[in-house]
Amino acid sequence: MKKERIYQLVFASVYPLYIKKAEAKGRTKEEVDAVIFWLTGYDEQSLQEQIDQKTDFETFFEQAPVYVFQVQCYLECSYQAYQLLQKKNFHFQPGQAQ
């Protein structure tokens, strides 16, 4: 089975792009980190270790404390829910009760 190109990318090279994109949308690095921690089970120290080791995405997800298949399923469902909420003009602020 052919591996997707994303799995060969180094997480540390993409991580700053996530932050830049989030900041361009009025979000913060802390919010990006919170999402990564929640989805993968990494904490601040273990995420920094992955960055320092220049881990590729395949290894990043293989070593994630959270079971990755569960994360992939969740991401797909979350994205679909997000799209529906966007259509209804619903805006969610992380950390705030609705």
C-alpha cells in the first residue's frame, strides 16, 4: 500500500505553519497546542520532544498516546459537524460553554 505524502513530512516543519494559519484567523499558539494535546494525547513536554526529534507524521501518530484510528474517525466526524455549524452561522470559542 502506498503511503500518503503527509506521513513523510516532518511534523516540526509543519507545526509553525499550523500556528501561523491559526494566528491569521485570530487564534493563538496555545489554542493550536490545546487541539493537538486533545486529539493526540501529547502534553507540552512530549509534543516538544516530537518537535526536537524532527519526527515525521507517521511516527508522530504512531507514538501518540491516543489511539490514532479513533482520532481519524473523530476528525472526520468533527469536520462534518463543523461544516454544518458554519452553514448555520454558529461560532464556537474553545473553552467557552455554549
